[in-house]
Amino acid sequence: MNMNFYKMTLKKRIQLLYIFLVVLCISVTGISSYLFAARSIERNALELKQGILNKSVQVMDEHLRHIVVSSYSFMLNDTFTQVMRDVRNNNASHYYQNLSLLQTSFTQLKLVEPLIDTTFLTTPIGDFYSTKDVPNRDDGFAKECGQLVKQQGWNTMWFGSHQSQLFQAKDHVLSLLLKPIVVDNHSLSNVYMVVNMKEEAMRDILVQDLMNNSIELFLLNKNGSQVIRSTSQDVSYLTDPEFSREISRGTGGDFRYTSSQGEDMLINYSALSMNEDWVMVSVQSKSDLLSPLRKIRWLVIGIMGFCIVLALGLSNLLASALLKPLNKLRRLMVEVQSNDLDVRFRSKYDDEVSAVGYRFNRMLDQIQVLFEEVRVTERDKRRFEVKALQAQVDPHFLYNTLNTMFWKSESGEKTDVSEMIVSLSLLFRLGLNDGKDMTNVEQEIKHVEQYLQLQQQCYEDLFIYRIEVGDPSCYSVETLKILLQPLVENSILHGFRDKDELGVIVIRINRDEDMLTLEVTDNGCGMDMAEGQIREGFEGRRQGYALGNLHDRLSLYYGDAASVAFESNIDVGTTVTITIPII
């Protein structure tokens, strides 16, 4: 993947990165907005449900409290008090009379509290109930409550949904078990009152405040069992130990729960004050709660799709606009590659590409200057080389050499003539050096030796010479050609011209680390070392022609690294020292 990305054109990479950034920004914005909205809706829903749940708990508590109050009011009427006196006196003779008297009280109790379905009063002298209800004759109270009444420290006891064993009707009811109020400061034993409430009516109270069908309300024991049976199909999660632990943690709160089927639920719970073991629980599916956000999600996906299509269309225009100056610079480089150095970059922008373009213009200007300098340098090289060769084949030198060869031939000195011809041939061959500007010290010595031998033949008994090489490694050092010959020529033609005694030319070659020294010393007539005369020696006519050319060639090839030093005394001699770097 990385290799493919690197092989793409810059335009394609810009398009790809542009589309990636657009998709990334929209995705991050959309997802963040969705998550923020989802969390806000979830938090608000939990707070709203908790408020509704607390109101439902208050309503349920109020109904239960009213049932308790109505039951105790029943116990405070005179008829009930009279019956309790017979119970205390264990007088069963008035049973039917008391049963008849209590019918009005049972009827009034139902009228006061419509939630009450049946009422059952059990005593040692007999059981009392509304004659409209059909009781069981097989000791239903003992089966239903016999073990519970043996518990200590209770006055009221609540029971969730069940089928009552006290009456033959099998409808599910919720029950309240009460101990009687003390009568005439005497407590009564084995006297209990059971008030059964209609489960259906209690369910209506439970769900009466629901305004959202996606919310379910349950009245549960803290162990998860249902106090009022739910009409929902799957409520198995209510008995989950984890669920039960959550609703048992306190008197109210909320939490998130994931069912065994993987469904996320938002749970609110609140305990009843009339019976703290009963907890009202609100359950809502998170997916149902967030269902309105599906439209937002699809809207975000739609916007992302639209922006991607738009980005695909605009990316080409954007990349072309951004790369236009760069493509222009590229075309100019192609033209420069075709040796057109007159092109120049121009742009109305003042950006990084323009900065590169202007530097490109300056580079072209410098290249043109360098090309011109190279042309001038090459022209000067050729000119100075020609001058050096012209100096080497000076007509006066050739005339003397050929004239000497002629007279020696006439005199029969054929051996000398042959040697002169060989020396002249070698002189020319070494001077040409196959068209190369550079030679080595060994070849340069051979070249000047041939010249010296020819001059000795032309000017017999005029001078002698010797060549001293201090370090044998000097022979292999590369140097500019035809350096020694002009110096030797100057000694022969000018140093020994007016001198009667034998002339001596000494050539010394040494090296000092990375510098090579070529020294030519003669015992000629010498010259005045005034600055003007030295300059005239370089720039004058024939007598300084060779030395001036030598100085120019050294400057051209070595620059300031090379130097020519003169030391001369009149009637004593002259020493010329050339110092050049070893390359």
C-alpha cells in the first residue's frame, strides 16, 4: 500500500489526501455529534423517567396507605369492637349475629377503597367475611398465612400477586395482613385480618402515568420476583442476580443493564415507603430510546456520501489549481533540459513554489554566467596553448636550428644532424602531448632536455646545463605542460647574450608536502628587479612574450594557488621559481 502511494503522481496524492481529510472530518463530526446526542438523550431520558417513576411510587404509596388507613378504620367501628369483646370472652354464641352486623362494615370498606376485592377476618370464635364472597371450608387461612403469622415484630405484612386460598374465586390478588387494634387496652391473639386487592386494578394504577409505550413499569420484590405480574412476553432478566443486586443497592437510582440476548436497557428504580421490600422499576430499551437518532445517523451518512462525491469533483480542480505553478516550473525545466536557457519563471503568486521558481531563475542566470566564463576560459586556454606552441616553434629558433643542421650536413657531421632531427621531433611531440594540457614532471624534463640539446648544437660552447630532482616521487607529479622551456629560453636568449664566459643553467625540482617547486637558475647578466621592469618583462615585446604567456597560463589553470618568483642580480644571474599545487 505504501509503495503504491509513493508511485502515485503528486496530483493523485493531493486528491487522495483531500478526500481522506473530507471524509475524516465529516466522520468525526458526525460520529461525535451522534454520540453526544445519544448520551444527552440517554441522560435526559433517565432523569425524566426517574421523575415519572418517583411520582408513580408516590401514587402507589398513597393507595397502599389508604388501604391500610381504611382497614384500621374498619377496626375502629363499634361493630368490630363488639365482636372483639366476644372474641376476648371466647363467646361464640353471637357469631351469626356478629357476622350479620359486620356485613355493613365490609360493604363500606369496599365503597371507601374500590381497590379492595375481599376482606377476611379470622378469630378463635370463627371467621368473618362478606357473605357475597364464597370462602373455602378447608382451613385456607392456615394454609396461606399459618407460618407467616408466627414471625415476630410485625403489624402489617404485604404479599405480591397470588391466588388467594381464603375464597373459592381464583383471581390473582395482592394481600395485606394486619394485626387488630388493641380493644379496651387488651391485646388479642390469633386474630388477623386479610385484605385482598385486585391485581388488575393495581396494574392500572402502576401504568396510568405512562406516556411512552416503549417504557415498561414493574412492581418487584428486591429479589426480582414480581409483585404485580407483567403482561410482557420476556421478563426473564428480572430474576437475573445481577439485576436484583442493582435494584437492592438503595432506595432509588438508575443503571444500564445488558440482557442475556445482548440488548442494552436503561433502568430506573425506586423503593416504596409503605413497603421497602417492594421496588418500582422502569425499563426502557436503549435502541427504542435512540430510534429517533437513526434519522440523524442516516442524515450524516447521506451528507458524508454527498461530500465524498463533491470532494471527488472538486479534488481535481483543487489539485490542478495547486499544481499549476509547479507544472509550469516543470515545463520550464524540460525546456532547459533541451538547452534553452532563456526561459524564466513568472507567477502572480507569492508562495513557496514561486520562491523556488525565482531561485530557479537565479540559477539559470548563474548558469549562463558560468557558461560564458567556461567559454572564455576555454578560448583563453586554446589561445595560450597556441601561444606556447608558437613560442616553442619560434621562427628564429627554427631558423637557427635548421641552419645549424644544414651546415653540419655540409660538413659531413651526419651524426649530429641525426641527433638534432630526433631532438626536434621529440620536442614537438612532447609539446603537443596528444592535445592534453597536463603532463607529468618526467615528460616535462624530457621536453626541456630536447630543447636544451638543440640550443647547445646551435650555440656551441655557449652554456652547459644540469637537472636536479630532489625527490624521485616528483617524476610522477602532474603539472601543466611547457613550464620549463620558456624559462630556459629566457636564460639563453637574454641571460647569456652579452656574457663572455661559459653560461650555466641549473634546473632544480623539489616538493614540499602538497606543493611542487620548479626552479631555473642561470649565471647570466641579470636584470633590474624594479616592479615596472618586471611587469614590462611580462607584457613587453618578444623578450617577455614567453614569460607573459607562462604567467597567464598558470593563473588560468591554478588561480592564486600558483606563483612565479624572480630573484635577479646584475652580472650575477637570475633565478625564477614556479610553485604550483600538487593535484
